[in-house]
Amino acid sequence: MAHASPDANIYFVPHSSKWPIVGSVSLFVTMVGVASWLNDWAWGQWMFYAGIVMLCATLFMWFGDVIRESISGHYNKQVDVSFRMGMVWFIFSEVMFFGAFFGALFYARQFALPWLGGEGDGVMTNSLLWEGFSAAWPSSGPGQVGGHFQTIPAWGLPLINTLILLTSGVTITIAHHALKAGHRKQLLVFLGLTVVLGCTFLFYQAEEYIHAYKELNLTLGSGIYGSTFFMLTGFHGAHVTLGTIMLAIIWLRCARGHFTKDEHFGFEAVAWYWHFVDVVWLGLFLFVYVL
């Protein structure tokens, strides 16, 4: 596809874009809906759904404008650098997001649990509040919050999902090399395989959750272990879902010839995000399932 040559000295800024204000209104409607729903107002749930629909429509049309600007040749090297910096900072914010949850897991295991068990500074806490509490991980906390539960073995579905994500990291890398080499068919095949692997991961994670809730009594309310387990794996699953949707959209764009060998940052940004998701899962597999 032919691209116009943008002026290297002009940083493209779209004029009179309505999407920032429309997006703000959509977020406002969504949050008011959430607050109203939590306070049992009858219209809160429907307002929340309306806000989600508005937000999705806004993102769809806003990104559509960005794609049209890109393939029309409006973006120069300066714009490309700003996009790359924006994606780097976005992934950094995601690293900090998951770092907070891994930090909570570390604190619970290395500090809170020993204190409650009477070690170190927790001698008084143990003798006065939780005498006889066994500080063994995984724990549902003093008083067995949520009742007794069983953990999910690391070498079953979690191992399968680990292999699936590692394989998806390979397939998207092959797709990237195919794009840079101009091998269109190979690009579409391996990018499509990455989408399929992402969907397969989500399917097995849903199976794992159903098994945990129905047969292991492992729920979000199963004390500190249940809450950290589902918060970490659940948010990771949400990121895999988002990444799979982005990969599917990029596949469609590749099929329509939106990218060239030299200009394909949209593909690279999604690939970066997907590799980040892979790395986070490796940390989850090690610290949540294995250790």
C-alpha cells in the first residue's frame, strides 16, 4: 500500500477530535453506573452497561481514526517515537500494577504469616489473638477464613497453560520476522496461531476456575491465599483477553495490508504487550503454583 511522505518537521496533531470528550463522558457514565449498582439503585446496572457500550464504541471509532491517519501517511518519525515511548510507559505502568499484587503476595508469605504464627515480633500477636495458629503456606488465615480448600497442582492445567503461552511467544516472533521479510502468508498463519493459542489459554483458565470453585472450595473468599490467587490469575487472564483481542485486530489489519516491512509499529506494540503477558505468567506459575 502506498504511503504519502509526511513532512519530517511537522508533528501531526489531529484537529477538532471529538473522541477525548466522548471518552470522558463514557467513563463518567460507567463509573456512575458502578457506584449506583453497588448501592442497589435499580437503574445502576443498566447505566453501567450503557457506559461500557459507549466506551467500546468510542475506542473502536477513535482507533479507527488513528488507523486511517497512519495508512494515509500523516505520521512521521517524531510521531513514531512518541508512540513507542507511550507504549513503553504503558507497559511500565502494567509492570507496576502486577508488582503491587506480587508485593502483596510476598508480604503475606514472608512477613504477615510468620508474625501471626508467633515468629519474631509476632510472639504477642500469636499468644493473645491466634494461639496455636499454624503459619504454613498456603493459608486461609487465622480462623480458616472461607473454610478448608485444596490448591491446584502446578503440573496439571497450569503447566499446560505455561506451555501454551510460551508457544504463543514463539509464534508471534515468527510472525514478526515474516512481516519484516515480506512473507504475507507466513505472517497470517503464525499470527492466527497466536490468536488461537490465546483463546486456548483462556479456555483452560476458565476450566481451572470452575474446578477450583466446584471441587476444591478454592474461591476469592478463601482467605489470603484465595484472594491473592484469584486477583493475580484473574487480572492476568483479563490482560490475556485484551491481548488476544488486539492480536485478532492486528491479524485483520495484516490481511488488509496495513503494514509494510519498515512501518508496522501497530504490530510491534501488540507483540511487546503479548511478550509482557508471557513474562508475567512465568512469574505467576513460579510464585503462585510452584512455590
